[in-house]
Amino acid sequence: MVWPSAVVTRLLRRVVASMTSLQMSAAEEMVERFLDAAARGDVTQVSVLLSHSPSLINRKGNSGWTALMLAARNGQYPVVEALLSQGCDKMTANSSSQTALDIAKFWGHRHISNLLSRTDDSSQWVLPGSDLSQHENYFSREMLDRLSAKRTDEVWLKARQRAPDTIYLMFSNLNPMICSSQDGDKVEVSTKLCRFRYEEVQDLLEKPSTMLIFLGVEKNRKLSSSTSVDEGVQKPAAWFAVGTDEDAAELLKRSREKNCSFPKIPNRDLLQLKENEAGVVAQARSVLAWHSRYSFCPTCGSGTKAEEGGYKRSCLNSDCKSLKGVHNTCYPRVDPVVIMLVIHPDGNQCLLGRKKVFPTGMFSCLAGFIEPGEAIEDAVRREVEEESGVKVGPVHYVSCQPWPMPSNLMIGCLGVAVSTDIKVDENEIEEACWFTRQQVVESLLRGSRPAFTIPPSQTIAHQLIRHWIGMNSNL
């Protein structure tokens, strides 16, 4: 009997599909065996499986967790140590944006979090227990060396402006031009800064109304493709920010990228950038905001001009006192703000408040500006009492965050309450409440029915709350 070719083809396809399915099932089964061994602390089986299939080391299971995450969750120190020795990726995150370090801290496994946060930096012995990477907040990462000593070298600045690899960022109304793209079938949208070359912005630089800010040069120790060669020496690419009042729609036409725009809601849209680029935006936006507010001399009222790569403004009136002696000229402004998580005396509750402008159900840390001549600790105590009526005793600094809306420095602290009665100043906030540790955990884990929501992970408020949970959680 001779089978028709169409039937034979269908049969072959079924056989191939069946074999592929079996192969996939076998591969998935090995991944699950590997993850199960890591979760149980079976170092021998973890090592054996890795020796046969090294690619398992960073594979995620159906839960979206890697072996390192599961070992960190269950306190399996030897497994974590073994995986790290094999070069696993410590920075991989699960669907809740948690790395293995976040998980270890959350579940109170300090010995594992110390191992995961360990670096090769020999300076660690000077400040035992310190790990700067643990406190690096969004907008804080600097990918550029600011080279402040070069800001007075006009010849050098002019040469770098014209270099073929120099990168320019375009700003309109203090917002950078960004482009968005979607990777394949993924739901997530990638957002990045639009980059321009000198010839693409040259006409704008020649206009008196354009503000040009020297941001620095790339820090990369390994010279990337964006490097210039001058007299046989490779130099990292320089970055500049261009602030212009040209029509935004016309500016968008200059970009070679698709789906370009200027953020309409900076507090939301700028949080979508990669952390390296967010740090650059924090620098550029804050300086441009300062220029937009200080075009006149605060001493005599005359006009001012920008100098030193955009980091100084000098009065145009030659008789102005600001130009004589050691009298200060005008430099970029930074406004210090304390933001604090207040802990209940029982150690198992924290104080959070909400403003009317917050999304429904969202609570955050209390915050306020530091006044002249005021210490950080005193500002924390004063602001908490003014807004909530709660008195604060000990204050502990945690970390800080540049917040370019327009130019704040958020100084994050923990404070311990010495009174618990709440009396809200309705001119400051709408509501303040004590929340239990369990309620906070449910909010962090995005439970089905959390009592409240907290700000996104890019904010220092979120990180202060996470820091408190990770300090001594015993869940």
C-alpha cells in the first residue's frame, strides 16, 4: 500500500511535534529538578546538574524565580555560595522586580544578603558592613564623569562640542526627547533618550536663546564604540544637554528614531528610563531648571550670562557687588528635602501619609524641606510633628536621591516615634495612619487585596519602606 504524500507529510509533522514536545518536557523537567535542589539546599545535586548543563544557572522556572532566588528565599547559604562561584547573575529580577539580594533581605537572611552584596572593593574594610550599591536609588546612578575642572577650559569644551562622537540630548520645557519601542511580542515598552550628533543640532547651538550644558564624559573603563581618537589617544565620548524654546513638534522631526516624544507627566514618564540614563536626566534637568529661573542677577536685578559649561551665571553689570571680592556669583541650586519612615515604638508598625494629589489608596513616607540653619535630624522631627502630630526621637540616615522635579535632594531617614497619637495638619496632608508590618508586606508583594498601595520602586519612599521590612523581618 502506498500512502499519499500529503498523509505522509502530516504524519511526519506529528512525529516531529511529538519529539519536540518530549524534548521540551525533558528540558523543563531538568530546570525544575535544578530549582528544587537549590530550594532544598542540595548542593551536590545542584553541582551535578550544572556540570551536565551549565545553562541552568540563570534559568527561571514557572514561578519566574531562578535557583539563586529560591536559595536566598530559603536561607540555603551553601547553595548561594556555590552558584556565585559558578558566575550566576546576581542582578536578575523576578516579576516583582526583586533580585536575590532583595529576597534575602526581605526574608531576614542577613548572612546571605551580606554574601550577595559583597564586592571586590578593597575599601570595604574601612567602613565595615557598608555597601554603597544597596543604597543606590533611581536618578542616583552616574554613568558620566562630570570633569568639573574642564568647565573653565573654553578651548577644550569647543573642541568636544564638535567631536564626531559627542552626544547631545534635546530638552524642551525641561523634558528630554525620548523614544519608545516594544520588543517583539513582549508587553513591556522600552524607553530611552534620543541622542543627536553635532551636525544635527549645530543650528540650534548658534541661537542666543539655546542653553548648552556640559554633562561630562563617559565613565566606561572599557572604551566603547563611542570614543574619539585625538593624536593617537582614545577619549571617552562627551555628553551635552541642549535646552531650547523651539517648537516641540519641529524638534521631533530632527530625530532619526521612531515614536519620539517629550514627556507630558515628568513624575511618571521619566521613571521609565534605564537607571544610567535617568541619572543623566537628573543632572541635566536640574541645571536647565535653574537657568530658567535665574536669568536675572539676585543682587542688582541685571541680566546674567551662562559660563563654565552651564554651571555658573555671572551678572552683566560690571558694577554689581556680585563680581567683586569673594561675593558669590550664581551657581546651580539644590533644595534639600528630608523624607522619613517613622517607626512605631513597638517596632512593628510604620507611619505613612497621603496627599490629595496621590492616586486612590496610595500612602507614602512623610517629607518636607530643610530650613536654613537646620540639621537633618531636627528637620525630620519638625516635619513629622507638623504634618502628623507624632513626636520623633532617634533619627537614622539611610540614603539619598536626586529628584529633578525640579532640583531636590531627597535625604532618606528612619525615625523612631516617641508618641503615637495622630493629629493631621490638613493643609499639609489628607490622612496619616499606622500600618502593621504584615500590611506593608502585603502591599510590597502586591497581594490580591492590600490595605493600601505604596509609591513605585523608583522612589526613595518605596526603598525606605523596603529597607525597614528587610532590617529585621522574621516572616
